[in-house]
Amino acid sequence: MDSFYMTVYNITTLIPSGMVSTYGRIAAMAGSPRAARAVGYALHSLPEDQLATVPWQRVINSRGKISSSGDSGRAVLQKKLLLSEGIIFGGDDTVSLKEFGWPR
DNA sequence: ATCGTGACGAACG
DNA sequence: CCGTTCGCCACGA
């Protein structure tokens, strides 16, 4: 229960509504600045019961873009959820981390 | 313990 | 800013 994944989920839960963070940022907070990839893997493997409690949609890549490993359905849902939280997307579906990035 | 894999990231060009 | 290349980490088989 004290796995890296647990830490990732815990940190992700701390992201305030209306803001987004990045895999790398979370990895750093989890204690492994170079494990951004593992963070993505963690959220990809996010259990359904956690899907309802963990705001996974607030985690995007360092370019401010959504990554969904080809699963367009998830990407659309993610964008929809973020929009409903007040996140503004650019014309190329990118979020301004300068404005919505967390922590600042 | 080893290998392959992947929602990533920084450095380059 | 974009695509490519290489490096890093944790996980499951």
C-alpha cells in the first residue's frame, strides 16, 4: 500500500480544481524526479475505484497537452472534465501551465 | 533477477 | 514550436 503508485494517487488528489499539474512535477513530489514515465503508467493503471476519487484528468504532460496513449475516448473525456472545471484550452488543445499549472 | 513496456522529459537540430 | 533520440523509473510476466 505504500507503493510509488499510492504516493502518486495521493499527490494527484491534492491538485486543486481548476488547475493542472504534470507527470514530471508529480514524480518530483513523489520523490523520484526522473520517474515521470512511471507516473503516467500509474495513472494509466488507475483502478476504477480510484478513478472516482483521483482527479487524474488534472495531470498532463510538460507541454500542457493531454496524453492518452491512443485512447481518444479518454482524451475527450479529460478535456471535457477540465473545461467544466474552468480550464481554458488553446486552439491546439493545449493548456497554459503558466496560468493553470500547479503548484505555481 | 532480467526483459520489455509505457498517460514522460530534457536536450538537439 | 515540432519531431527525434536517449535516458529514467516502476511494474508485470
